[in-house]
Amino acid sequence: MKKVYPSAEAALEGVLFDGMTIASGGFGLCGIPELLIAAIRKAGTKDLTVASNNAGVDGFGLGVLLESRQVKKMISSYVGENAEFMRQYLSGELELEFNPQGTLAERMRAGGAGIPGFYTRTGVGTVIAEGKEHKDFDGKTYILERAIVADLSIVKAWKADPSGNLVFRKTARNFNPPAATCGKLCVVEVEEIVPLGSLDPDAIHLPGIYVHRIVQGEHEKRIEQRTVRKKESV
């Protein structure tokens, strides 16, 4: 099966539909599938539910889908860098399901592993636990969290071979692998496609069995927040 596509638009052809659920990789501005996000915006697919650690920033990442009003609901851990997100949420235009960061990662991982749900102590006694099943184990209370199974996963990797074996770079490895596994279809954008057999098997972070389509492209290297010391006077 040929997995390499010539563009993000081609890689998403026949995949998108209104009201779908998308799992998106990325951690802060690291490992953002920006080419695929841009293609989704161009396609105009709307009423999306997007599961992602964060919601991008204004004008970049998932922020561009918020600007175009294509997202109906976010399932996220951290949303503090996006003014448009804040405006839409506070005005009631956007639904938000908050998740502790580890819980969100485990919900994605569980979805990819075929596990429908799991119990965790994280969130017990907070608004996170409202409406969820509670159960005691060994004298301690846990809440039931459901796995996330998305219609589509969009992720960003550093390298891939034509079979879809992936290598992530540094912090981009945080949420991209679990996001990749929990989608019924996984589309990956990469910086480099290397010949089959050139990747050390022990260095592969995600096997190609999870990957259905690949696109190579140029990516912007952004810094979310940069703080520098003031220059000392001589």
C-alpha cells in the first residue's frame, strides 16, 4: 500500500466530514501538524471536535481553525495562550472539556490500545469528576475516564520511511504518539522521508502499522515564549 502523498490536501482527500472528531498531536508549539491543519481550514470542514493537549496560539496551530469557526468543541489540558479561544469559550460559542494532562494522554493511549476506559484518582473531588462514575479500590476513590477514539489523527514527526515507521524529535514525542494511535485513520506530516530500512529498528518511536498516509513538507520552527536577561551595563 502506497502511504506517501504529494500534499497535505491530497493526504486528507476523502477523509474529512462535518462533525468529525480529530486527535491532534503537538505540545505547546512543538510538533504541531501545521500543514494538515492548514489543509483542514482550506477544506472548510466544520463542527469539529478536536482532542489536543493545547489549542495552539492566535494565528498558528489549531488557532487557525478557531479563527475560521470550524471547531465546535475542544478536549484539552492547556488553553492559556489563545485569546480567540478565550473569547469564544467565555461567550459560549465553543464547548470545552478540560482534562488533566496525564489523563488526556492516557485517554488517547487507551483508545489506540483498544481499552474502552480506565479508573484514575486524578480529578477526584474536583469539577473534573462531575458526572463520572466513582468506584473505590483498596479504600481509595477513583473516577472512570473513557478512552478517546477519533475519526482522524493528525500528527507531526521528524522522520518517516515509506512504510510509515516514525521518529519524533525531542518534546514533539510527548503527545504525537498517543494521538497517532487513537485515530481510525492516521495522517502524518514529516520533515524528511528516508529510504526503507535506513531507520534503526530500536530507534523507531511509532511503528508504521498505525500510519495510513504521509506527507513531507517545510515546517516553521516557533518559540512559544522567549525570555531573555536584560543586558548588564558595563
